[in-house]
Amino acid sequence: MSFDALQRRIDGLSNPSAVGLDTTAELIPPLILASSGSLAEAFVRFNRGLIDALRDVVPAVKPQSAFYEALGPVGAEVLRDTAEYAKKRGMYVILDAKRGDVDSTAEAYAEAYLGGGSEYTVDAMTVNGYLGSDGILPFLRVAEERDKAIFVLIKTSNPSSGELQDLESGGERIYERLGGILEKLAGDNTGEYGYSRLGGVVGATYPEELRALRKKLRRTFFLVPGYGAQGGGAKDAAGAFDGDGRGAVVSSSRAIIGAWKKSGGGEDFAEAAREAALRMRGELRKELGL
């Protein structure tokens, strides 16, 4: 139930982090590109190499669907392979799809990615909640039926997020209002760690807002992007966690999967990713006192 499976894996590895598999041709080493029959094959080889190198260090991976969709129809197969491969190796899989719509359309999205007929073996997905509860409840229903979870965008890590999310209404900011809606929709259905299956996305690039939201949203598990390439660090992300050092997972993408670019031609891409992930783990552990 809820995010218990993710928290247990985080505790087991003593590492509250996820690696974003935001794979692109630019992040794949030239050797893999040159020796693959297609870009899709290169994606698969690169992702599998990363998963094998990270499986005993990082509890979760977060493939971003847009980069796979850009491959065309074959991208769906690559995404399925990536998710399935990670799951077989014991990793928690978060699909970063940021889907959002209302009523039957939202339910169709939820069935596509979380439902029983889905070919995607994922544990959770990201959802755009800025259509209101109509765009959240269909995902929540399917997640409850299939024992999955969702992360709803609350305060995103991008620089222009404040143009809309920081506007005030009735004495509170829009993102705060959405956070309150999530807590109400989740109700009292929490798991063993006190969190529901309705999580929230809050960027490490806004540490003050992150700390304030943690105090208000007691039952909302946080997915925290913005670490690394976007400028967020361990100190910024620390406010996402509760007093026990739980309740959040911090995501880094390019800084880990593209770490090989700092060390050479990419022959050691998997080792470079592992070293970067270990550094991130060490930084988070130190900041959280783990």
C-alpha cells in the first residue's frame, strides 16, 4: 500500500535517491551508438548497463517518457523493456509521464500506464494535477485498484514555475492549495510509514518552499527533482524529509547518467554513473545524518 515498497527499498540501501533515465543520443557513449543497429537498440543497451551498475546502490529509477516517445512507435517498446529490466533487478520504477486530463481521458491514461492491461511494469507515475481533482481522481482510483502510486506536480523545479504556481488566492499560493487538495483526496489511507499513495513533486531548487510543504503535508510522500544539473544539492533537498529521515526520494538524471562525459569517451559509462550515484548517496546521508 502507498509508498511502503519504495520506503522499504530506500531503508534497505540507506539511500533516498532515484536516477532519472532521461536517455538521449547525446548522453549515450559514441561506442554504443556506433555498434548498435539502431538508436532504439542503443537506448536499451545504455539503460540496461546503467541499471546493472546501479541496482545495489540506488533504490529507484525514473524513466522520462518523452525521450522514449521521441523515438517513434519503437519508443514504447524501449520504455517497456527499460521498466521491466529494472523491476526484474529489484528496483522501484517511477514513470515520469506528467499526464493530466479529466474524466474518461485521465482514466485511459491511468489504465495505459498503471492498469492491468498495461505493458509498462511501473510502480508509480507522475501526474499533472493543475486541472484540479477531476484530473487526479481517475489516476488515484486505478492506483488503488492495482496497488500503485502517483506523484502529483505541486511546486516544480523549473525557473518559471512561480509565474502561476506562486500566485496567491485566498491567502495561500496556488501550489499550497494543490498540496492541501492532495491531502484531502488521500484521506486517512496511509501505509506503515504514515504516507498515502498520493505523493507530490516538489523541486529541490526551492528549498524554503520544500521545507514549508513538508510541515503542512504530513501524509504526502515527496519526489524531489532538481538535484545536480539543475542546481539543487543535498542541503536543499533535506527539507523534504520527516523527522525520521523518511518520506521523500531525491532524483538526479543527467549528473549521473551523463557522468562519463567528464572522464573520457564513455567506455566506462556504467562505472562513472555508479561513482556519481555513490557521491550523491554520501551527500544525502551526511546531510540527513543517516
